Amino acid sequence: MERNILLTIEYDGTNFCGWQRQPGLRTVQGQLEQALTKVCGKEITLNGTSRTDAGVHALGQRASFRGEFGIPTDRIMLAVNNLLCGGMNVRGKCADVCIRDVREMPADFHARFDSKGKKYRYIIRNSGEIDVFARNYCYQVKSPLDLAAMQEAAALIVGTHDFACFQAAGGNPRETTVRTVFSLDVFRREVGDIAIEITGDGFLYNMVRIIAGTLVEVGQGKKRPREISSIITSKERQRAGHTAPPEGLYLVEIYYGELYEREA
Amino acid sequence: MERNILLTIEYDGTNFCGWQRQPGLRTVQGQLEQALTKVCGKEITLNGTSRTDAGVHALGQRASFRGEFGIPTDRIMLAVNNLLCGGMNVRGKCADVCIRDVREMPADFHARFDSKGKKYRYIIRNSGEIDVFARNYCYQVKSPLDLAAMQEAAALIVGTHDFACFQAAGGNPRETTVRTVFSLDVFRREVGDIAIEITGDGFLYNMVRIIAGTLVEVGQGKKRPREISSIITSKERQRAGHTAPPEGLYLVEIYYGELYEREA
């Protein structure tokens, strides 16, 4: 019987050329498919939920695959992680990608099409101090950011809008650029760090990074918070802020609603 | 007049082939000398205090250089860091090496020969959970470690001994393998992390990593704590434990005693 397996995946995006399989390049999808093919004993193709760019991290990426194979569901995670981590016991160094959860889903489930929403986090290190250890894990902004202004601007993004202004060129063509942002929180984490957390039913190409870049410009006083509404209405990419760099971005969670509960 | 400048340097060792300049390879010394040569307007050669291996990190490496050049001491740090960080303002991503402090020293001062001691830290992530974000910054040990046993063993290393058993082959020849370990503390940091902090008047090649590997084996019950004394007395490398991987190691501080105070 054909099985339909859903994976929850974590990765440090620093040394990957993004999620999507590309010939000759080290990608998350490529590494996972290679390991899964060995573990399942037949060619596996993953349907990923979010095609994250090079340098973007994930705490809860999701991907599904179908097939007939003997390995029990609860053994897949350990087998793949052992393959990926290779000599972890010897070297004490784990891989930069691992599977966090594996579950069997109903035959008609599809990781991407059945997604009801996603949560992303964007981390800004707001400090003039260089931190050589944080460079791959946040966006370092030297000039002081006005948190209250960023929060005021963020509130204007929440809701259902045509977000064409926050879409980069180069993504797959979409039927519509209307999306719903359920929540957009900007808050101070540890000393010096500002986190942006955004949930929505879907995101356009580079949308979270352009929102982060726009909020940084608001925080720097280059844009007024209330400009956001007219930027959205204009639908013009050039009115919005810059695209914040990939290393600050984390794909945190994919929501499936009830679907996730009715496992096979 | 010839000046004698002492730098304090921080780096993430992950993407460096160690400290020491090597033709065609990206090393910390190489990157710094290149930047300093531009900033000072003449060829600069650094005397580093510790030749850290590839993957080893530093919070307080020190290096000195001599020469006649116009740039004021207090401008060197900013100029070099700006060069190293290149487009930080544009990309929001800092370099993996930076200068933390610059000071002018007496003419006869030498960063390595005048060092009175060093402090290293070794970080162990004692957990079966994979952490893809920690892989370059600690030694991941899955099996539970007995902290008390490690502390008992550590106490036997403190003092003046012939540490030939903790010396790897391949280092520069030394006049003697006798060293003094001033302190060696093993303690739990955050949940799951164990830190080893060691200070001494000097360390043999790979000495800290071999001590860390030996303490891990004590923590795993593969060696008894009291074996340490006979391992030291034997002077045999093969009696000690494995060499713990480089990514857990941090050069924390170099001590100069009074010398450091009498700046030029």
C-alpha cells in the first residue's frame, strides 16, 4: 500500500543553496532526498512546503513524500538523521539539517497544498558591536531602531491586502498577490535583539524579508510608520524598503489545522 | 619612531584554516595582515600568541606588530574592522574576525614571548538532541556525562607536571613538556552544556583538546577519575583520551601580568 509521510525538518541554512534541489548544488531537499532514498530503498521525491532561499534557516519546515517501502514510520527519523550526521559519534559534530518529526498522513494529504498558514521569525541584532559568532544568524543593524515606530507600522500590515509591494521579482508566478497576515509582532528579545514574528495564510516571494527591511527603515526614521498603508495601496515594490538579508530569517512553523490531527 | 602595537582579536574559527598564515589558504593571520597592510600603508607581519587550529575560536587572541606608520593607535581598530566587515552596512553581515582592542606597548614587548599564561574554554553539548545551530560551536556528546567524576579527574591535572601524555604529534618541537596548569574547572552552564575552563602558563600542541577528550571519557565511565595521575606519570599519549574536536575550543584570554599595564 502506498504510504504518505510528512516530515518536520530543521536546518541551519548557512551552507545550503536553499531548499530546492538543484543539480550540482548542496541543497536541503537534495541532501534529504539522497538520505531518504537510501533509507527507503527506492527513489524518493519530496514535496516541500516552503522554498527557502540560500542562508535562510528553518525550525519547522515540512515536506511530504509517497511510496511503498518497508521501513516503519518511527524508524525513518533515526535512520535518516544517522545518515545525515554521519560520524557524529566519532566527530561529535552533527549535521546542519535534521528531521524533527515523522508521521503518516492520509493518502490525499499534500504538505504544500494543504498548508493553512505559516509562521516566520526575523532576527535583528541592533548593535554597533560586532559579534563574529552571530553573523550567519541575524541581520546586524548598527543604527538604533525605534521599536514603537516599527510596532505601529507592523499593525498596518496585519489583515487581508494585496501585498504586491512586498513581492520580489523572480518567484514563481502566482494567481493573486492578495494574502492575509494573521499577526505581525515586533518585540525586543535579549539585550540588543529585535524579533519580528509573522503568521499568515501564505507569503509572496521574499515577502517576509521585504517586510523586515521596510520595518527596519521605519525604525531608522527613513520611513514614517503611517506610510505603510499608502505603500501597500500603491502595489509598487520600489515604494517598500530593502530586502533584509536571508541569514536573519527562520521558517518556524507550518499550520495544517485539523488535517494534522487526523493521521492515517 | 618604530611603534609596537598589541591587538586583541576575536574570531569564529569555522571558516578559517586556523590562525597561521599559509599560502593560498584563508587564515586569521592572513586576513588580518592583509587589512593591516592596507591601513598602515606598509607590509605588516603579525606575531600571534597562539596558533589555533582550523575550527578553533577565539574571544581574546593577541598579536603584536612593529613598524613606523602614521595612523593613530585609536584609529587602527575601526579602520581594520571596517575593511574586514566590508559591506556590513549594506549587507548587515559582519566578518568572522574582528579587532577588539588596540594598544601601544613598550619597544621590547613581544605578544608571544611575554605571555605569562592563557585561558581556554571547551564547550560540550551533552545531549542526544541534535542542534543544527550549535554544530560549529561545541562538541556534541550524546551519552550522559558524570560531572562529578570529570571534576575529580580535573583536580588531578592542576599543578606543575610533565604533560607529555597530553601532547599530540606534529607541533613545533618544545624544550620541555613540563607545564603548570593554574586552574581547571568543569561546570554545567546552560541546560545540557558542560564547560571546561583551563588556565596555565602554556599549553602543548592539542593539549586542551586532549584533556577535554580525556575528561569526556572519564565522564562516560570509560576511564576512572583516579587513572589520570598514572596517565600523566606514564607520559604516554596513547594512555590519555581522544583529541576532542576543534569546534568546541575557545581561546579566551592571554595574560601578560604587569607588562600589560605599562603601556608606552
